[in-house]
Amino acid sequence: MTPLDGALWLIRHGFAAFPCDHPELNRCAGLHKTCDGSRGKHPAVAFTRGWTLDERRVYETFARGLRNPAVAVGACSGPDETRLVVVDSDRPGAIEDVASARGEQWPATMRVHTAKGYHDYLWAPAALHLGNGLGALQDQFDGDVRAGNAYVVGPGALHASGVLYELDDPERPPVMAPPWLLRALLTKPQRPVRQSYPRPESRSLQGLVKFVADSTQGQRNSRLFWAACRAAEAGVEDAPAVLLDAAVHAGLGEAEARSTIASAFRTVGVSA
Ligand SMILES: [Zn+2]
């Protein structure tokens, strides 16, 4: 499949196409001022409005010179008020692993093989206004999700490594995104909560640590400050590190906890 073939396939199947740089050009055709060197991926037009579904324009653009075809993801509409979402696995099996970890099976859908893995194309309700966020899949998925104001390099494109972006099965259309995926993408990423905190040997520190670890939202910072002051006064070794763990366990952000502890130690006149 040549870039022209890929672009024609895209628009004939209703995917908004636009030209990107091609790695065999001497210089990047991207619109940017300075190129970061990832050749073959930089849009040659303002893709949010420079895309087309028109065959004549595709011939003009892709037959004239070397351009990789790409898809303006947010401009692609599917059946029943849906929009395109592309799940970009950085290795083969990445999204299947996420699915099976949740007791789910990844559906067979339109797939384009990339240099490292593949792009899976799916439809999602437009009303969800999906973006590029991974939601609950943050740190669980080796890849990215592209939706809304985003683009992906399409079939027929040449990667800088020499790999051709290829359709897995040109007859297979995108399916509806599974509900568990949509739920995960719409969930705010959770700050990792430490399951346990160290039990210090010092009796006085034990009480302070428990006091901090048991605190609920709204009292976490003041309890941490109070405990850190008492620890500083008592001169207990390792108190800052142990209290930090307890505060993070209680759900306080690490940076915030650090600064509260440091400020308590300064108040008491000891350096943390
Ligand atoms: Zn460039």
C-alpha cells in the first residue's frame, strides 16, 4: 500500500485524512518551526481543519510528492452520534493485557500495525467528549489513547524505521468501544495509595505516626504539622521520613507532605 492508496482507503471508509511528513523527504514537511527529528509524523497542514474526505484533493496532495497519510481523529464520525477513538498499543498485546487483567476480552476491530505495536480504531459516544487522557489506565497500559483534538498516522504511511503502517484486515470496520474501556477512560487517575507504613521503633513516634496515618481529609495537613512539631521537639531520628510515609498513606500528596514537615521543623527550630 502506497501513501496514496492509504489515503484513498481512509477517505473511502469515511476517515478524515491529511498529509504528514514522509521520512524519505530530505527535510521534514511538518508545519512546525523546529523539528524534533521524529520524521514521518509531523502534520504538513493544520490538521484540525486541513483534513479532507474529497478524492480529488487526496489525489492532488498524495500523488504530487511524498506525504504520509494521517487521520484527524476528532473529525471522524461513526454511526449513532459516535466519534473515533484510537487505542495505540506500544507493543503487541498491550491492550489485550489490560482487558484480560479486568476479566474482559479485547474486541476484534479495525487495526493498523505500527512500528512498535498497533492502532485499534473504535467508536465512542460523541457526548462523552473523550480526549487523550488515559484515566484509570494510567500506569496500567503500555500505550496511548487518541480522541478529540488528536491525530494518528494512517495505513500506507512509512515509519522512519522503514516499517510500513498496514491494515490488519481492510474489511474490518471499527466496533463500538467496550463499556469497561469507556468507564476506565472517564475515571480520574488515582494517586497510588501506600498500603502500609513503617512501624517505627520509638514509642513516641509510633503514636505520632498512627495519629497522622489515621487522619481523614480536612485534618491531614494540620495533624501532620502537629505531629512533625512534636517529633522535632523530641529529636526522634528518621521522624521526617516516617511521618512522610504515614501522611502519603493517609492520602496527602507527597510534595505537600514534605513541605508541611519541613515547615514544622522550621517552626520548632530544627532542620528536617
Ligand atoms: Zn518535523
